[in-house]
Amino acid sequence: MEEKKIETHVSGKKKKIVKELEELMTKKTVMVVSIKNLPAAQFQAIKKKLRGRAKIIVAKKNLINLALEESKAKGLEKLEEVVKEDFALLFSDEDAFEISAMLAKNQTPAKAKAGQIATENIKVEAGPTDLMPGPDISALGAVGLKVKVENGKIAIEKSSVIVKKGEEITEQKSAILSKLDITPFKIGLEPLAAFFDGKAYFDIKMNFEEFLKNFGEMYSKGLAFAVSINYLNDSTIPFILGKAMSHENALSQLIKEESEKEKVEEPVGEEVKEDLKIEGENDESNDKPQEEKPEETKK
């Protein structure tokens, strides 16, 4: 009954849109992306960068849901869960995670607005600012920042988190962040979910900076382990040779120290030998029989 109700409200133009969406849903990747707070100019710039790799369509929620339901791809209808508001559909024959990474690279910094929820801790670092002494001193202090005047301008004495992750940004803190030219947010096409190679994924957002950081840490740990077990490859050989040289230097130093100890002890040994020699000579002289003196002739 519900399906007939939807059908009666679909005009010829809307049917054409639904048909186009159905055809695009045969692509390797079907992704729902958020366009919330995204300026039109930036949206067009991103579409231009994606040209040849992906196609983006903005359509009404009921038409997208209808296309998802009519699609022959089993499991695609699960994307309805994230089709809410301020969204678009992205279609591509490329890997969904590669597209997500590319979207992450094309995000641009944005200022904080009152009412937004902080996705991470927003921290004001210690150091000089371009603000002149005056009312701003009180404004900065009101949000918990310790300040001083340095070289004729306001300086932050101590780094402080003024908005914690999950907190709503107030008008007051939004104004301060703007004055300090801090842009804690990034805007762009944000992946919400994707249907890729016959499976729905709901955690495809890529934090490129975080990924590189984690990858670097894992690489360092892996490299250290490979060096510890002397596993040879282009990356480990320089470190293994360095380790061998270090061991060689330590061994050489140990041999040198032992050699110096022997040299110090050697003169003592010679003195003992000399003493023994003298004692031996004295013993020989004592053992020698004494010559008897002839007795004087009695007159």
C-alpha cells in the first residue's frame, strides 16, 4: 500500500531521475556523502576535481530511497540508514576507500561556528599573537587563557584546551578562535557510508593525517623488530651494519682495557722476579762451603 502511495507522487521528471540513479547504482562504488556546511563554490571545485573518476548527484531523499529500493544490487538498500539531510550520492568504478582518501585530501580548514560540536579537543598554543592590548585581554581571560603583553602585543602564556571533544562551541569561544585565526574544522565532502563490491561499509571516513601518523608508528616498530632479529632487506641493512659496528667498537674497547690492565701488572711481576733472583743468589752464597784456615805452627 505504501509503495503505491509513493508511486502516485512520482512525476515523469522524477521517474527519469530515479532511473538515472538506478543505472548509476550498478557502479563499483556507491557512496553517501555529507555536504553539510559546504559552500557552493567549494562543492563545484570538488566535483571538478572528481571529473573522470566519480560522479556526484544531489537529489531529494525520497527519490534516492526509491532508487535504492528499486536497485537490483542486494544489500544496497542498507545505505538508506545514513540518507538523512544535506547529503549527495557519489558513484565511481574505483575503490571506495581510495575515493574516501581523496576526499579527505581535498578538505579545507574552516573556522568554528557557534553551535558546532567539537570533533577533537581545540587547543590554543602558547606564544605571541597579533592582538593589541585592550579589551581582548579580558576576552581571552574569560575563556580560560592566561595572557601577558610582550613586545607591544598580547601573548598566550600557557597552552590550553578551551573546547573539549564533544562540547558545543559558544559564541564567546567562536569569536576568540576567529580572532586568533584558529581553524579547527575541515569542510568538504564527508563520506558517511558506501556500497562497494557487494558489501555495505559504514566506517569509511579517512583521516589522512592520523593514518600517516599510525602508519609511521607501525613502520618504526616493525623496522626495530626486523633489526633485532637481523632480518635483511634494503631498509634494515644500514641499521644492522650500524649495530654490528657498535658491537665491534664495544669489543675493541673491552680488549683495549684488558690489554692496559696487563701492562700495568707487568712491572710488578718483573720486580718479583728480580727479588727472587737476588734471594736465589744469597742462598747460593750461603750454601758454599767455607775454606778452612791453616792452623798456626807452634813455635
